[in-house]
Amino acid sequence: MNADLGTVTSNVFARWGWKCVPFVTLWWTLFWPIGLVWLVLSLIAHYRKADRSRAARAERRARQLLSYYPPRWRMRYGEEFVETVRRAILDGHGGLRLELNVARESTVAWWETDRRAFATLSCWCLCWLPLVAQSLAPLGIKLSGGSYRGWFLALFVPGGFQWLVVGIMFSVGVVMLAAAVRGLPTLRATGA
């Protein structure tokens, strides 16, 4: 049996699903020092077990970059992409420019292959900005009577419009969250 932290956690979730969340939360709250030591030992064991040759590292990085792309794209172009990226990394061209190019091109690939899944992912990733950071946080500041404005848009507009901006930001965040939840079946169907 593999006793590293990731395997044990995924096995617990696979067996009990979301019913294990209170148990896991209680475990990590009470025994976090033990869990921290376990995590460090698991990472050390994983590092020792991994092949650290230059070719193996290039292969792992190419596979990781391939995971940025949508599933249909990976099935069609995956092996060719991995080989090209692996060669580029081994030739010394695997820096930040390669990472940024892959991020840009994978975004385009997501957009071209499945726009609805791309919109769902975007809403999941960004809905917290208007919902929490631009509506709930300024709401708390306004209700508590604080004067700190920070980067909260609502607190920079004139006094009469601040509540309106908080309401608009809250509405935008809720709409984005609802769109993300509504798009979950599409996202699952694409295999993302």
C-alpha cells in the first residue's frame, strides 16, 4: 500500500465522497503538525522516487504543458506536441517564453474547440472577484464604518453611488457563479 498523503486523501474521497469532509477537516484541525510532517515525508519520497534525468524531466514538463489543452485537442495533436516541446526543452528553449506561448495557445484552443466550456471555466475562475472582493468586502467595510478604501471600486465612487456599485458587483458575481454552475454538465462532458 502506498501511504503518501495524496494517495491516502484520494482513496478516502473515492470511498466516502463528500461525507468525509467533516472528518478530514477535524483531522487537519487537530493533527496538523502530524499532517505537515507526513506531507513533507511524502514529498521527499516522491522526489527520491522520481527519475531526475534531463530527458525524464523534459518528458514530464511536456506532459504537464499538454494538460493545458482541451481533451479533443490532446487526442488529435498530443503526441506530436509532446515530442516537439520535449525537443525544445532539451535544446535549451524551455523557459518562460515557452510556458507563456503554451498558455496563450491553449486558451485559443479552448476557445476554438468548446466555447461553452471555456466560458464555464472563466466564470469559475473569476466569479470571486466581483462577488467577494468587490461586493462583500466593501459591504463589510461600509457596514462597520471603516475608512480604508484599498482597491475596492465601490469605495472610490461618490457616497450616493457606493451602495449601487456594491449591488451591481454582487449581481455580476452571482450571475457568473450561476453561469458556472449551469455550465458544469458541459464541462464534465468535455472531460476538463
